[in-house]
Amino acid sequence: MQITKEQIIESLKKVTFPGSKLDIVSQDRIKDIAISEKHISLSISTSNEESKFQTAVADTVRHAIQKQLGSTIVVEVRYEIQEKGVDEGGIGQVKNIIAIASGKGGVGKSTITANIAVSLAQKGYKVGIIDADIFGPSVPKMFGVEQNVPNSKVVNEKHIIIPIEKYGVKILSIGFFVKAEESLAWRGPMASGALKQLINDADWGELDILLFDTPPGTSDIHLTILQTLPLTGAVIVTTPQDVAIIDAVRGIDLFRKENINVPILGLVENMSWFTPAELPQNKYYIFGKGGGEKLAKDNGIQLLGQVPLIQKIREGGDEGEPVSLNEDSLLQSIFAQLTDNLLESLDKRNKNQPSTNQLQIKF
């Protein structure tokens, strides 16, 4: 039987470097395949940081090829060290990527994203945010950096964006590159292209968690994220009212589709009740009661937390100082506990579920 390059490639589609979410074929690491009777040689591109895994991966490559094409085949594996990494941009050193999503606008995704990010930074995690709401970016305002413009550097003739950093959080948003009063009359492909630049052409460095503040609905932007990145999981945000719950169900369904299959790490119920400052013990259920809790239970999702509708949360967002910054406050403790629940869910997901693949099907 004559061995083909296609057969070799097919046999290697389940081989990954430890810590990588994609196989070596999807990452385009396989180079210089040569076939001579029962001898196969190939090169694998790798980085200096991954050199410690070379022996183990080479053994796995040999086993995968011999299992599919015959145990008598001799497989020679070489490595090409690519000087590529943080300086060339991208998310190669990001451990976990989480989408904060909902089917409906106005439920507070950006507020939740900003405060989770600050809570993570306070706990010592390296964290970043990509504001994926291309047509309505609000993350720069919530961090008080809407007047900032990111610097850039040139590496190998490629312009790399350096994210703005505040409160220990790295941030990129299209809002840094357009005036606040300007609208973007862009079709879907243009918006998707801009988002890909924020992902791939930025110096994200080493991050424990990268959060995506997504726009409302289930749109081109969501599909772009899913096709560009292997998401670790998603967090759904809703309010208790029925209209928001209906749309949140659609958001859950998107990530649970068979060809997407991104784990739902939990649900956050925002604006759970209103508490006036002068009556801190009182709770007024303006948007209904228990909607998020029921939604989580019905869909087998953990309720990460309930966030009250309190004036200081709105003020913190408007003033560029997320309430999670306020030490020893009730609101900080609420977001700290929510973040602890998210971290617990993330740890459980990483221990018990396989890595998520990028979406391959084109819509």
C-alpha cells in the first residue's frame, strides 16, 4: 500500500502539545513530510517554551502514524523552533477564554464583565478584556480610559497593538479607535475583521483569563469569536424578567449547538432586586423574582450570583471605577463571591471536559 501525505495528516489530527487546545494539524505545525517506502520523516514547528514537550509529542506522533498506517513504519520527527510568541501578538499564551453573553441587550453584560475582571485582578489573576461589541463599545467608559489610544510596535514588519491597562486589566476595544459620537456603518464582514485584529494583532502576553464582552443576540460577531478562538466556556447574563429570560435561552442554545458545544460555566442574574441607599435592608423586585434561578435550574446551569440594582453600580460604570474596586463594601463582596463561583466552575470544567475546538463549519 502506498502511503500518502493526506493519510499522515489525517492520523495526526488528535495530537496536541500539552496545554494547547488545537491539534498540530489545525495549528499548521506539520512541515516537510517525506515518504520513502516504510520510512516517514516530518518536521513540527514549535516555540522555545514548548521544547520541553518535544520528546513526548514525538512519541505521540509516531504512535498515531503507526496505529493508522502500520507498526513497522519508521517515523522520524524533527522540530523547527519558531521565534514566535508574545511579541508577535495573538492569544497563544492565554490559558482560558470566556465569553460573557446574553440574547438581549441592556441586561448589564459590560458591567458584569468589568467587575468580574477587576475581581480577578484583585485575586492575583492575569486578566484581559476584548470589547466585542463593535457597534456599541462601552468597556472603555467603564474603566475611565475612553480618551486613551493604544500604542503599537512593529515586529517582523507587522504592527502589533499594545492593550490599554488599568486596575490590572488589559483592555482592547474598537472604542479606542473611533470617536464616541461616530457611528460605524459597517457590514458584518468589516466588523468581524476589526474584531479579528483585536484578537490576533495585539500583544496580550500571558493571561490566565481573557474575557469577551459580547454584543446582544447571536450574530456574526459571536460566530467570528467561535471560528477564531477555542472558547473555554461562556457565562450567560440575564435579568429576572420574562423578556430577558426568553432571549437568554437563545444565548444558551447557541453555545450548546452540536457543532459548537461550548460549556456554559454559569449564569448571572443582574438587577435581581432594587435596594435604595437609604433603606439598605429593603428589596424591591422591579423586574420579577427568581427568573434567573429558575432558568439556571431548568437548563442544568450553575447560578453564579445575583447582583442587585443599586445606584452605586451605575455610578461606578459612568465614572470609570467599577464597584469591585471598593474594598470592604457589600457590592465588592457580591462580585468577589460571584467570581469565586466562576473560578470554581472553570476549574471543574477544565478537569472534567475536553478542550473546545474552534468552530469549523461556515455559516
